[in-house]
Amino acid sequence: MDVGKKTEWQKSSLEGTFFVIDENNKAKDCLSKLLNQKELMMIVIDALASTICQYTRTVVIPGKPYFKNKVSKDKPALAGLIRFDSEKIAMELFFGLSQDLFFLLYENMFQERLNKISEEDADLVAEILNIAFGVIDPKFRKLGYNLKSSFPKIYTGKKLNLAMRKILPEAIVIPYTVDSKIFFLEIYSTDCLNEKWEYDSKSPLQKAS
């Protein structure tokens, strides 16, 4: 890919998106309500695309979100997990990348090729999530949602396999396309990732499990 080329992302469209709320499933109920808040969803979807585009100089095209209720059989090479909280809403995000896609983003950003993923290199995913939160936060605040973000967690290898075994199946899935390859952002309701989240000591939020 010519990284000198002007990059852009295609803003998402949620026209016609609607899921029936299942009162017997709290996770699906919560996610259905979130998915039908189109303005909030578009902020999250476009924040990740624009962040990757701007900081890794890579063209990113988000697709239309959908609801899943089964654990995915495809496992990424690494994943970043983060939680956003407010008085009105909370969500947990799972951002997974294949090895090939991570190598592509890393090379486009740093002009350096990798042949393996070290813990230090994997921090790029944490940076992307933190920057995306910086895009999401002010827009949510304008709509009356005062968000707080946990510290992101980065998993690879065996730690990622263990983390994925704990995840509940229900999630909103947003596909993104990069150079004909696809990666996914999965949005879960509260505590579906079964992680112990930590927040900055300056945050009024305490550690959450």
C-alpha cells in the first residue's frame, strides 16, 4: 500500500437497523437498546475507523453492525479490551486483529516490518483504543453521557485464548475492511467480558469486576 496516498474512511450508515428486544436476555436487551441509539453507535464506529486511518495511514471502511449470539470460531492474533462507563450507559469493547492486519497497520504507521508480535509492539492496539476514546468522549458528552474509560487490556497467545473462554456470546459486531481483509469490533454489555477493570486513580470510578 502507498502510505503517501491520502487515506480516508467511509462513514457508517445505520439506516434500517433495528433489533427486537428480548426481555428474557439482559445482555441482548441492553445491546439492542444501544444498537438502536444510532447516533451513539455511529460515533463509536466512526471513531475507531478515523483513528486507525489518521494514525496508521490506512484506508478503513466500516460495515453495518449486526447482533451475534454465538462465540466466534475465528480467533485473532491479538486483541485489545476496554470498558466505557457513565451514569446512563456502559459498554465493553473487544478489538481483535489478525497477525497480517496488525503487521500492515504497524508497517504503515512506523515504516518498519515485523515478523512477530512482541508485547511492546502489541501496545499499538492499546494506543488505538485510547485515542479512539479521546474521539468518542467529547461527542458523547455533548449528548449528555459523561464517559470514563478503563485502562485497556492487551492479550495475545495463551492469555488471549483464556480471555476468550470467559466471554459471553452476545455482542454487537462491527466489521471493518482494510485492503480486502476484515477485522471486527465487538461491543458487549456490562460484565460480559468477565474482566477486572482498572481505572485511573483520579477517576471517581472504583475498580470494577
